[in-house]
Amino acid sequence: MEPEMHYAEYLKLDSILHAQQLRSDTLNAHAHDEMLFIIMHQTYELWFKQLLYELDSIMAILRKPTVNDDSPELQTIVHRLNRSNSILKLLVQQIEVMETMSPMDFLDFRDMLRPASGFQSWQFKLIEAKLGLKYEQRHGEAHYISPLNESEKSLIRAAESEKSLLELLNSWLERMPFFKDNDFWPGYRKLYMESLSEVEKGHAALFDTVFSEENGNYPRSLSPAACRAGLFIMIYPGYPILQLPYRLLNQLLEMDEQLSTWRYRHMHMVQRTIGTRIGTGGSSGRDYLQGTLVKHFIFRDIAQLTSFLIERKKLPKLDKQMESRLGFASE
């Protein structure tokens, strides 16, 4: 018979609750708010671990040769993306607790932390890499992994060498056969061009740049075929087979938004706490965080697709063959 499990034993509370060793106490200069600082960052790292756990499971499904778009697998992806976004929202909210620590409270122990820094959070960098943030796209790319130890650097490099969530998304979208053997796309292009106002005429060229196979030099993370499929999902989300794909795309946009919100709140917290001083890890502090806020958007190609929507009443009516594919077949 299995021994009874105790709550504290199951959660390893003895290890967790004794993992807060105040640096200020070891130096006989007790700083009350250091306990909050440690617990906040430990909590972040635990949530980062959960995000990686969810992300790995999502990517494992998308790596399969085929994903049934009307199956529990796609529902699982959407569900776990939604959970991940709920975690990110919680990480944003936790900043409010950190902001109860005044600048003077932080100065009581700040210099004791050098060179330790949140810049050394390998789990957060791993999340970004798995999502699809490339080395060359990073702000301050020359030293973004330099504060890490060799085993941590290896984890980041391994993630960057594998297919990211963004790349797996591209492959999934390319497999969606919406435009094979039908004339939908030329007709939609014509309607879109007609919908543009005089001041929007420049979008005509952008439309062809994004969706045409002939613009190989355009900087992109999603292929033209993937962009066409993504736009089609956004246009017709009411069809049964497109409802989950539509929610999937929205969850990815939400993820970018929550990450951006977290960076924004973090940047302003740093500004309020240390002003323009250099971070304990040697980064430029607020300026570095501002740079990541501007540059570290991962799913920007999905967000751009809304530029190419037209009014619902002007949408082309789908033929019966296409409606049959999307789940509205009738005999």
C-alpha cells in the first residue's frame, strides 16, 4: 500500500520556504524589502517554468506531420495558449506588488546584488527563443547571452537551432488548402484594392509585397502562402473549421501584447526605482528595456494581416465546394 502523501511533502515546502537567503543578512545589514524582492523573482521563475512546459507541449503537437484542424489537438493548443496568456497577465499584475518597494528600500540592498540581474534569467530568454525571437532581431544582441553560464548559453543556442513556434505556425498555415484550384484570391485582391481610400493607395503595393511569391527580399517571418491562409482565417472565422484556427491566431496576438505590456510596466518600474542608472548586471537599465519594448514583437506578421481586411458586407461569397471544405456541406 502506498504511504499517504502529505501536503508539505508533495509540494516540497521545506525546500521552497527555506530558499530565501537574504544577502543583506549575510553582510549584517538587514534590508527588510529584500525578502519581497527574492520571493517576487522566484515566483517569476516558477511561472517561466510553467510557460516553457506549456510551450513545449504546444510545439510537440505542431511538429506532427499533420494536425487535424477539427480535432481535440487544435483545441488543446488553443487552451494551453490561453493558459499561457493568463500567466503572462498575472506576471504583469505582480509588478504592482514590486512597486510597493520604494527606491530607498531598494537601495538598502541593491549594491549587494552585483552582478546578479534579471538580465541573467535564462528561462525568459529561452521562452523568447522558442517563440521565435531570433538572435539578429534582439535589442543588444551582441551581449544578450554573455551574462549566462555555459550550460545556460547552450540551452538558448539549442532552442535557436530548432524550429520555433513561429516557424511551426508558418508550416501549419501553409498546409491549409484554401486557395488550391479556386479563384478566391484574385477576386479578393480586386475587392481590397477597391476598398482603399485615396490616402491608403500605398497599401496596394504592400498587399502584393506581403502576399505575392515574387517578393523574395521582403523581410518576413511568415511566407506569402501562410499569410494568405492567415488572412482567410481572419475573414471567415464563423465557419466551423476556422473557429479554432481563428482563436489560435488571436491567442498569439494576445501573447505578444501581454509580453509587450510586461516589458512596458517593467521599464517604468525601473525608471521609478533607479532612474537612469545602470542595471546591476551592467545593462543600460531603462534604455535597454525600452529597446526591447520597441523591437521584440514576435508575431508582427500576424498583426499586420488586419491591414488587409475589408467590410463584411463586401466579402466575396464562397462557392459550394469551399463551403463544403469549411463545414457547411449539405446534401
